[in-house]
Amino acid sequence: LEVVDNPREYVYNIDGVKVIAVKEPEDLSNTLKEKVYEFQPDWIFVSSEDPSQTLLQSVLEISPNNVIYLCHTHYMLPAGRLSLYPGEERAKLLSKVSAIVTISDYMKDYVKQYWNVDVFCNHIPHYKGIQRVNSMGNRYVLMINPCAVKGIEILLGLSAICPDVNFAVVPGWGTTPTDVKKMQKCKNITFLNSTNDLNELYSQASVLLMPSIWEEGFGISALDALSRGVPVISSRLGGLIEAKLNTNYQIDVNPILYFKDEFDENNFPVPVYEKQDLTSWKSAVEELLNNSEKYKLESDLSYKKANEFISTLSVAPLVDFLNSKSIISNEINLLDIRKKRELLKILKEKKSRKSNNLHVDSLSLKQEFYEISFAQKQL
């Protein structure tokens, strides 16, 4: 990957898409505005993964009539029963977008409870190069991103009561140093490196474990495994029910009751939940690992259901949906070239100015706006 290292941003291309990764969080808003002025897009997509809604507010200020909100995680929304960052003023911003696009029908139904806006579900067609790599003899029962909300306590419990089962984990965004230490104490848990080669990853897994105790927006990892013939044992909760595609081995869990007003080592709110019953989890793991007939039936069903579903996925419905909506001219489109250049100059001057005012402004908005998200800081 060829990366251009500019003073305030990294620039690179992925599959023909130009990516501008801003280095400092305080530069995000102005950079976004600059690019909107320069590019004049038909539609502007803004992600829900910015709980401050700073980027959404920025584009609505300069181009209010062509903003699409991509809703991935309901916990990041500014309103709703699962919101971690509720705020009345930020919630009002979502009422101003042209449409909200979700990653599942479950998320679509959830969003429609709180906003009177057009909502469209478009399952992400990111699945490619799929190979059937399942085998009952594959070495591990795999879990990805083990952490509190993903059900690490169920993994640790199974490790203790199934000492002869080899588990493996791929640490992710939620895995804290404390989580790592707990898993390192378990002799039958192996750590695997994160990889883009999912065929290689799942060739090591006989089963995928997804014991999430929070409501997933969908559960892409489930479909990644199912499409390769790897059975998935999951919680029966949230979007995972949809992602499992009516395959077997869904288990009830005690979901998160609430989040504490404190954060873990990864700056994520600490969940509170009741102790989980491991009986059904143990039975499911043992059945799939010890009964070749049951394993084959579930593997075949998983492979068939997943690949039938994937064959229907496309961005075409989303494009048709956008084409069906009228694009209302924004004031920005009426600006002449001279005025655009003047605005760009002003924005760039603001961007380069090292002023303490930014810090003061962020403090004044403390009750209503939050810091840039962890994912954006990573970029």
C-alpha cells in the first residue's frame, strides 16, 4: 500500500477509493469541509462511529440536503434505549439527514423507533474469495475480539470446564490488557494474529464462538465463518439472530443490564451483567466436536445458507434508492469559483492556526459533544 505522508494527513488508495486519514482529531472537521468544497459530492456519507456527531454537524452546516447517515452500531447513536452517548441536540441532527442506511433489518427496525427519516437496509457485499475450509479436525474453537461485551466470560468459563478443547482467540478493539492476562492463564487458549486472509484463519477453526452479550448490529464475522462451512455457536441476541441465517446453535444469554460511569483500559464503558449459564454452551461445543454427523449437517447447512445469502448482495439497491431521492441544491453549489477559493483559504488558515480556543470550545460543549472516537484516533 503506497501512502503519501502529508503534514496533517495520510493519503492512500484502496480498490480505487482515495482515503484521507487525518492525523489529529481537531483537524477532522475542517478537513472534511475542505474536501466537500473541493469535491462537490452528490451524496455525503457520515458514519455513526463518531459518537460526538461532530462530522455529521460539520457537513450539515455546509451541505444540509445530501447527507446520508451510515448506522453501524446503535450504541454509538445519540438516542435510543441502547445509546451510550445520549444527547438531545445531537439526536436532532439525525432528523436532518436525507436518509439513514443500516447494515441489517434489525438495525433498520431499531432506528425507525426513534427517527422519522427514510431508513434503508443495505447488507455490505464485502465477502469475496471465499473457500470452503471447514473441518471437524481443524484445531481450534475460535473467538474473535474477546472482551466483556463480546462475552469473554463465557469463553473463560468454557476453557475451564472443557480442558480438553483447544480454544484460540484473535484479540480486537475491545480486548483489554486485563483480558489478555486472564486468557494467558488458560493453558488451552492460543493467541492468533489478526489477518486479512480469512480462508487461512478459518482453516484453523472447527467452530466459531460468538457469545456476545450486547446487541450486535449484524455480526459479519458469523457470516464470514458460515460461508466457509464453519459452524457458529452464537448468542440469540440482536443482529446475530439475523446474521445466523436460521442455522442452529443459538443460545440465550443474560444481556448487559447497563454500563457503569467508568471506562476500561481501552476507554470503553464497563458493562454490568448477570452470571452466564454455561450448560448449553458446553453441550453445543461438545456435540459439534464429537458428533461427526451433527457437524457435517451443520457445516453443510451453514455453507448453503450463507452463500445463497451472499449471492444476493449488491450495492445496486442502495444506488437505486439514492437515485430515487431528489437531490436538493445546497447553497454551496451556488457559490462561484472565487468565493469557493476564499472559503478554502479561510478554512486552511483556521486549520494551521495553533490556538487554545479549540480546547476552550470543546470544554464548553462537554455536556453535549464528546471526543473523536477511538477508530478515528487510530486513523
